Amino acid sequence: MHIKVMGRGPDLVMLHGWSMNSAVWNDLANTLSESFTLHLVDLPGHGQSDWQQGDLNLEVMINKLAQALPDTAYWLGWSLGGLISIAFADRFPHRVTKLILMAATPCFVKEDDWDCAMDASIFKQFAENLNDNQAETLQRFLLLQARGSEHSRDTIRQLSEQLAIENPPPRAEALQAGLELLINTDMRTALSNITCPIKMILGDRDTMIPKEMLLAVKQLQPKVEISLLAGAGHAPFISQAVECQTIIEQFINE
């Protein structure tokens, strides 16, 4: 698993979302690296990380992350990376000092007792479309992430540019495995058991995670701190970069 280390100061692990890679953090990482030692992870089959079948099995991946990352660190996970971060903090509670969930939710698909999420059929449609045209499907996912944001065009352009930096496209098998994680993983119980401080950052125009999810999370984990960003979509660290940086630093340093 490829992990880029940069900056100086306390350790901060950063996990990207589905179909992306660690380059998506570039602008935020350049500013955070002035205060933290960043560990920018490329998930298996993404960016510069190799792929072997089963690498995105949640238990396998968490154990590999445990072997490759510092004994204790702050953790920041975006979208799918947030789901994985919850699982890591649940499995290794003494290794996560504080947890930041950026546009992330403990359960991405609707359940009978969880309606603040997307219908599983949407993710399943992405899975079917990947087999027909991967490039077009990934472009549609970029549009979905930026939709609703006050700065949607800039967000799409910036995501596209950063993903193209010195990185091959993600492996098709890794994309399918990531979608399976999004569809089948329910971390609500794990989130309720986490003992470290937790911050959730969400855009109020996120089309993948409705803001009503925050109220449901408060019932699961009353001590979670929430920042709802006005005008932001699913990639607030790009559309509201300075605001996100400030929230992250204040939460870690308080």
C-alpha cells in the first residue's frame, strides 16, 4: 500500500474516497503539512497502490493499515475513507487520537431504520456501468459529488485535475470492491462504540449524504461534534478549503 509522508508535527492519517486517490488532498495537504506530519494513503488499487484480489476486504485492509501507519495518530477520512476510518477506530481504539469524518456516514445506503442515505440501487447501477464504460462512469460520479455545491464547476475541474497527477486510473476490480463496501458496510454500532473525540464535517448541499444524517448520528453518538458547511457538496475540502482547514486544525488543537 502506497503511503506518502509529508510535513512535520503530530501524525495525521488521511484516507480518500471511492475511485479517488491521495492526490485529491493536494491543496489541503499543502497547508496542513505546515502543522502536521501527513500520511496520505492510496487505498488498494487506487493511485500508486498495488492491487490483489481481496485487498479491499475490510478486515484485511484495516490490518494492513495498522502495520503501515503510526501507533497513534489523528485520522481524517473522506466518504469511503471515513467509513474505513470508523472501522479502524473501532478495531484499534487506542491508535486513533481524534477522528474527523469529512462528508462521511456510518451507513451509505438506506435501511428500514436508516432512511438518511442513498438507495442501494444507485451504487449497484454504478457497478453495472463500470463494466460498460469505466471512464464515463467515473466522470458521472464526479458530477454527483459536485452537484448542489455553489462551486460545482470549480470542484469538478479541481477533482479531475488532481486525480490525473502522476497516477494511473483505479483498477476496475478495486472499484467494484469499493462499491461493495459502500453497499454492504454498516458502521453504526462501531461509531456508537468509539471513545475518542469525533468531528463530522458535511456540506448542506451534499447529494450523497443528506444533512438529516447528522441528527441520526447524534442519537448514535451524542458526543460527536458537527460542522455543517453552507453551500458545500460532497467535496467541501475543495469548495470550502480554508474553512475546512480551520475546522480541522481547531478540532485537533482544542
